[in-house]
Amino acid sequence: MSAIIYTILQEFFVLIHEHPVKARIMSPVNNENSFTFQVSLHFKNNSAADANIPNSTFTSYATAERHLLGYLEAFQNTMDLGGGIAEGTKF
């Protein structure tokens, strides 16, 4: 299996209920039409056993950014309603 090298295009840092959440949008160096994002923490609903982990690849930066911001908003809403935290990507 070959390694994939990513270019970090943008990083975000937000504080959600006193939990520091880092997120970043990345693109593989060999494919400028593919974008993904990583998040340092994930959220869990009270009714779900597993964390809500985003796992998507997008064909435009704008779409990746929109989905990341939507994920962070859902994270905030879940925490407002008493949801939990799960470990995410370490970076």
C-alpha cells in the first residue's frame, strides 16, 4: 500500500462547550480535484452508541468547506442537547 501525501489547505480551531476542536481541509498532492477533512474530536448523540464520524471525499473545496462547517454546527447542536465527545484524529 502506498502512502498518500496531503496538502493542508485550511485549518480551523473552535471551542465547543470548552472542548477544543481542530479541523482541517486537505487535498492529496497528486489529485487537485479531491478534498477531504479531518476533525480532532467527534460527537455522539445520547441515542447512538457510536460517534458521528465524517468520512467523505468531495470534488470541490467549497463543498468540503460547507460540509465541514455543517459538521461543526451539528457538533455544537448535539453538545447543546447533552451529547458526548469521542476521540477523533490526532494532529
